Amino acid sequence: MPELPEVETVKRQLERAILSVKVNNVVINDARLIKGISAKMFTERITGCSFGKIIRRGKVLIIQLKKNLFLIIHLRISGWLMLSKTQEQYARVLFKLSNGTFLQFCDQRVLGEIKLVDDYKKLSIIERMGPEPLSVTEDRFIALFTGKKTKIKPLLMDQTFLAGIGNMYAQEALFCAGIHPEKSAVTLRTPTIKKLYQCLKKILTQAIKEKGSSVDTYRQLDGDQGCYKSYLNVYQRKGEPCTRCKKPIVRKAIAGRGTYFCPHCQN
DNA sequence: AATGGGACCTGCGCGC
DNA sequence: TGCGCGCAGGTCCCAT
């Protein structure tokens, strides 16, 4: 799933590829992805614009088109962005660029979102977003846990708690820190929270270095797979031996989401 | 505050 | 072989 490292990878690749490039035309194969504006208006407002500053906040990609015009992209579960000369399968919205390529929003399950806003900071999802795990200080990270009685795993995935963590990296971080995913957050001791903080930083940094994890439909901007998949210790490894203790990894639905962990190493 | 469910979606793997 | 079903997960929304 596209989480922080995947969106950050695409953001960096877009910066190198499309900065100052102009949109000559917009092709909409599936208007369901475009929210809050008609396909016609969407096309009219974007055509002729050039790509400016690119920002990532959590899993949200923000591309500036003009002083007061921002393209907001959320890949959700099965979306990815691709830059190529020909139309891809699952290309739902395409931007025909002045350099002869298509910037394409591909999405197998059509759950992604594209918006056009004049001020991205006023978006509810942005306003409510928790701190970025790669820039929050350790002290502030520890303070986030006060009074949080909920299970640690769904809490990590709560975007208003911490930005950009999804189902996969939440599980990997908890394995790294040796924390059971159902442990109540408020019961964690400070050294354990510090360990989790370091694990998140380590995992997210390494995942960005490896250009994300292609466990599903996610691809890099050029269509290549992300390489972090081979580093995964628990995610989708049910029944396989724990990389630490060799006992089998188990899968359990926690807060309605599939969760993999080692009951021996995580407690 | 926390939790549980449903909705949005498509493709895949399962059982019969 | 083929069909129906459940599941996969990010976010929002509603109910308890």
C-alpha cells in the first residue's frame, strides 16, 4: 500500500521529472476519482498550467500549479503515479505534458482521490494530520502517547496521531520495537516508546532509500517496483519463521485489519 | 474517547 | 470448469 515511503519516493521523482513542465491537455478515463469538481471544470482549470512546488504531508501529495491552485493527490490503497509515453492499463486520469509524456494516475480499485483546491492547508485531512514521524522530536513523540488507551497498532495508523503510517509499516515498526500490536498505548514505558521512535525512523528511512515496497500495485514513477519488500519481517509472512526467534509469524484481525506479528518476540 | 460497523471499489483465491 | 463469496486496506461517516 502506498504509505509515507512510497509517497515520498514519488514526490522526489516528480520533483526531478516534471518541475516547470506544462500540462497541454487532460484525459479523464474515469471521473470517479475527481472529487468536488466536474471533469470539465477540472480539465479547464489545469490545462496550460505548469507544475511548481511539490509537497508531501503524510500520504497526501500536493502539487502547486499556480499561486492559489494546488493539485491534491491521494493514492489510497491501489493507486500509483506513472510517467510514460503511452497509456497504462488502469490509467484513470492522464495529464498530457509539453515534453511528450503522460503523467498518469493509475488506480486498480478506483478508491484514490484527486482534488483541486486554492489552499491545501485548509483541507480537513491536512488540518487534522498528526506530526511527521521523520521530523517530530523524541520528546514530542513520547508526549503523543499520554492518555491514549487504544491499542498501539490502530493508533499508529491513525493519521491524526502520526502522519503517513499505514498497515504495513505499523506492523514492521512494532516488530522492530518488540511491542505486541494489541498493547494499550498508555501502558508503554518511556524506553519502549523511545525504541519505537527509533524503529519508525530506521524503517521509514530505509524504505525511502529502497524506493518503497511494491507488495501490491504500487510502482515508482517509471513503473519499476520498490525494493523494500525484501526487508519486511512480518507483513504477509503468516506461518513463516520469525527472522529473530524462528517461531511462526501469526496473523490476526485487529480493529478490523489484518495484522502479522511474532507472539514470542512481541509482548 | 474508543470501538465497531458500513461504504467506497476491483481482482484474486477459495470452496463446492 | 465455473460460479459465488469473502477478503484485501485508506479514509470518512454514523452509531453505540
